[in-house]
Amino acid sequence: MEQRDWPLTGAHFLGRMESAVLILVGLVLVMVALLLLGSSCAVLYRSVVEHVIRREAIEILDSVLLVMMTMEIVYTVAISLRSHTLVAEPFLIIGAIAAIRRMLVITATTAEGSDMPAIEHFRNTLYELGLLALTVMAMAVSIYILRKSQKLYPANGGAAQPEEGGAGPHGHD
């Protein structure tokens, strides 16, 4: 009988260690997000005071979108802590934000020079923007399908279900 208790005890211990590590990861991510947001606010303030907001706007927006991605990862960690399962939707949201960030960077830096001929550079930029747009649309459709399937088959979406009394923190319900 004692041999059967060891796997349960080991699994319980590993589950607690997983939770401890996830809590630490979540705390580090929140600190990173706060530091990035503080840095963005400092750049925004400096840009307004020095009247260079137009030049700094893309950098500020890029940084704020990185904060959003970081907080979406924190949300994913919180779901993992609560349910000990991996949920796909937050990763799709992070991917969509990352693709949008890249699109913004491309459009902001397109005016800057390139080593390749202008027409080739323009064509490559259009290809990349088109692929990124398709990626964002595919992720949006995937998120829609996931949410729809959770409504149709609530037993399969149990990991991402909110606590009693309302919608989840992101309104994903």
C-alpha cells in the first residue's frame, strides 16, 4: 500500500512546485510590464515636453503593445495556476498583438532607406504586410471559433471558464 502513496505524494509535490514557479514567473512578468510602462510614460512625457511626439509615437506605441503582450502572458500564467491546463486563446491573442506590432514597425520604418532597389524593397514590404495581415485574420478567426466552441461545448472549455459571479478579467466569455 505504501508504494501507491509515493506516486500521489510525488505528483502533489511536483504540482506545488509548478505552482510556485508559475507564481514567480507571473511576478517577474508583472515587474517587466510595469517597468516597460513606466519607461513608455517617461518617453511620452519627454516627447511632449520637447515637441517630438510625432517622431517618438511609434516607439511608444510599440512599447505599450509589448506591455499588453506581457500582461496577456501573465493572464495565461494565472489560468495555468488555477486550472493546471494550457489554454490556447491567450497565445492567439499574444500572436495577433505581436503581428500588429510588427506591422506598425514596418510601416514606420518603410520611409527609411534600404540597400535594395526601391521597387524591390516596396514589393518585399507589401508581401510581409500582407502575410502579417493574413496572420492576424487567421488568429482572429481562430479566437472566434474557440469562443464559439466553448459556448456550444461548455464541458470542453472548462479550463477557461470564469469564477462564479461574472465574466473573466478579459471579457473572453
